[in-house]
Amino acid sequence: MSRRRIAGRRKIAPDPKYNSTIVARFINKIMLDGEKSTAQKILYQALANLKERTKAEDVIEVLRQSIDNVKPVLEVKSRRIGGATYQVPVEVASDRRESLALRWLIQFSRGRKGMPMWQALAAELFDAYNNQGAAIKRKEDTHKMAEANKAFAQYRW
């Protein structure tokens, strides 16, 4: 019998303001150097701005829709067969989908220069809600790459 313990997934406590685990995960992804209160301020200001822009009653639903629009379905993974390396299209697991979507939204928000982070994040979320923006383009590029390498799907493992 193995002495190794299998690491389980940690439960993430919901955030205090919206009582939502997705908001808590977003805050944890935004956080740099353990400054959680700063990350909370950034996200809460961005959500307030997003609520103003969309005129929606439930801003969490707008956030969920933005994230769902960015979630990739397929991606490519490198697979070495013989002497060649193939880009094999694989389906993305649901946890990884959400994680990639959050990562891309934050990455492209940080890339928007000339405005505070909360404004950049609100703009990126609004663009994602409307199926536009850099995060949506990344998703589409990922899908195109998987589609182009469909011939190597037989090498899935």
C-alpha cells in the first residue's frame, strides 16, 4: 500500500460581499504578494463599474456570463511520438476552463495601460460579456489551433 497521500481540492470560502465562490477565486487570482484587500478593492470597484455599464440588476450573473464567454472548450497539448512532436487537440477539463478564463481576463486587464487596474478589469469583463476583447480572441485562437491540428487527434492519450 502506498504511503503517499493524494492531495484533495481545497474548498474556497465565498467572498464576504457577494457570498460567491467565483468572486473569491477571482480575488485570489488577482492577488499579488498576498495583498488580498487590494485585490478585493480592485474587483469590487470593477464589478460596481460593470454594473453601471450593463445596467444589470445582478452583477454576479454578468460576471458569470463574461467568464463563460471566455472559457475554452479545446486546447492543444504537445505529444512526442517517435522523433516528432505533435500538437494534439484535447478537451479542457471544467476546472481548468474556469481557471484559464480567469487567468486570461486578468492577464489582458494588466496589459491595458494608461488606466487603473479596476477600470481595465471592468473594461475587459465588459468586452468579454459582449464577446469582444483580447480574452475572447485568445479563446478563438486556441480553438483555431485545435481545429487546425485535428488530424493529430488520434495521438490522444
